[in-house]
Amino acid sequence: MLEKLFKLGEHGTSVRTEIIAGLTTFLTMAYIIFVNPAILSETGMDRGAVFVATCLAAAAGCFIMGFIANYPIALAPGMGLNAFFTFAVVKGMHYSWEVALAAVFCSGVLFILLSLFRIREWIINSIPMSLRMGISSGIGLFLAFIALQSAGIIVDNPATLISLGDITSMKCLLAAAGFFITVGLVNRKVPGAVMISILIVTVLGILLGDVQYHGIFSAPPSIAPTFLQLDFAGVFQVGMISIVFAFLFVDLFDTAGTLMGVATKAGLVDKDGKLPRLNRALLADSTATSIGALFGTSNTTSFVESTAGVAAGGRTGLTAVVVGILFLLALFFSPVAGMIPAYATAGALLYVSVLMLSGLADIDWHDLTEAAPAAVTCIMMPMTYSIAEGISFGFISYALIKLLSGKAREVSVSVWFMAIVFAVKYAFG
């Protein structure tokens, strides 16, 4: 049955190899079951319900990717998008988390339509690489800002807006320790490095009396506080348009990049460098986002950590299915997720931000008409505390700089369209 479903022989793999690959991938990305509830609970969402929603959304995404697209790519609520959901949309723009969930659902539906009507290729190909890299790196800076803030390393200052906090405090020291441990373990190629560092810092917090021990196993918490709690009425406000598009674009670019990166490493691309069944993979990602929103979590997306499973030999959707099963088993570890303090996840956030900043190397810094808009995008995200505003300023600046530089013909129709939409939003919003 497994051979018929996943074509194991055709891909030169076995059930044993796929199970090991799935376990490897799960260990590298399991930190999300701790980090996502910690971040989204800042909005007032029930932490236990978010924990369950995270596991269910991840499992659903993995099953769809495995059975429909047959790729060894695992999905879960994405880093960056959960921070945007919490700190920009809810805490920054003062929308309710119910409205934000509805925006996530709508972005998922739009993503599904783009995948079904094959508009995705046109959008991705027409968005300049410099803006894509600027968006990715900007999210990295945004995550770094949030990590430093939650750790108490940077604090409010009435004169300079921010300044250095008390770095000798236990909170700061443990957050820094988490970051250093993560980088050290990753460099040593230890499976599950991020999750291990989070657990080490949490144990240290318990030993130092800052965290109360609640046990390890229990029945899953109720998902009722977040299940189907979407407020669609608030989505149709003018200000929400850019937010929905921000969710969509970040998910779209992140997914496309991850899919191609993981598939290339697995040797699954064809001779023309294209990914067979790409639309199925994108449909899995977009469907998982909408399902996750119904459960009560931010965008579900493909995880680049899937490369760890590929390196362990994973070549088919059975790897993703194994990851999905492990996420369902993780439902019984809710006490552990409930104990994780913010400073334990700060190191993980800072580590992810380092990975995302690598996109800066792919920007053509010798061409100012490409570099300047990318820099504007990257800088404005943390400075405005919003991924959406960074994307908006990036599109507007790209169009204007190209126009004033006599290179208007290099701007695609889609970029002009988005730049005009964002400019109108600022003019009349």
C-alpha cells in the first residue's frame, strides 16, 4: 500500500529510511510547538488552545503535502508570520486576534486561488529578486527586534525610544545562553538543536525558581477558545487590505523558496530545473493555512528544516506523513509547552533571524536602483514594527526609484499595480 501511495521504489528509498527522515525533520522543527503558543498567547489567545491548533495545523499540512503532492516537505505555523500576527497586527494596529485570524484565512483562500489558476508563477516571476530578498531579510530583523525585546536586552527609553536593558539579569543571561547553545549545537549538526536549547533554558529557569514545573504528559487542552473564532466583518476594512496581502506575499515567497530549495537538495527537480507537481505542493501549503486559521493559528507554511529529513534520505511524501503523525503525538506534551518562558524562545527567534538575514548576500549592491528599495524594505519592517508596512514601502520605493532613474521599463505590471495600491492606501487610509 505504501509503495503504491508514495512510489518508494521509484524514488530509491524504503519505509525505514522515510520514517528516520520524518523523525529527523520533526526534531529540527518541533520547537514551533513551544514558540508558536508563546508568541500568539501575547494577543490574549488561550495558550493551550493555540498549542493544540499548532499541532493540528502542522499535522494537516504534512498529511496534505504527503498524500497529495508526495514530497518530503513538512509544514507548520511559520516563524515571522506569527510575530507579524501578534506584534504588528494585534498589538501594533490594535485589531482583535479574531480579525487577524480571518485575515490569515482570507490570505490562504487567495493563495489557493492563485495556485488553482496558475497565477502564482506570474506573480513570483514579476516581483524583482531584490524585493524578495529585502522582504526575507526584513522579517529577520523584525524577529531579532522581537527576540531582544522579549529577552529584556533592549527596553523602552523616553529619550531614544529604545536602549540597552539590564544585561546582567537572569532573564537576559538565559536568553543569551539559549542563542549561543542553539548556534553551537547547530554548528555541531545536532538534530533538534533549537528544541534542545529551548528545553535547556526552561530547565535552568525551573532550577533557578523562575519557572514552575507542571509535569510532562497530559490530555490535550481544549481547542474551543480559538476554534472557528474568526471575525470576517473586520477584514473588509481598508486598512486590512495590506495586511491580507502581507500574509499572502510573505507566505507565497517563503513557500516557493522553501519548496525549490528542499526539492533541489532531494534531487526532485526535472532537467529544466522545475518542480513536478508544484501546484499540488502550493495547494497543500495554502489549504493548510486556511485550515490552521480555522483551528486558531497564524499562517501554516513549508519549513526549510525539511532539508534535515532529506539529508537523512527522505524522498517521498511518507516522510511528511511521519512528521504529521509525530505532531499529533506531541498533543500530549502540553504541560511542557505551557512552561516555556519568553526568554527561552528568544534565543530561537534570534537564531532564525540570523538565517533569514542571509538573503542580503543575494542583493546586487552595485545597482542602487535594486539595492535601495531592498534596504528600505528591510529597514522599515523593524522600524515601523510591521512586515506589512515594510512591504508597502518597498514596492513604492522600487517603482519610484526606477522611474526617477530612467528605468521605468524594468518595473513589471504587478509591481506598478501593488505600488499604486499601497500609495492610495497611505493617501486615503
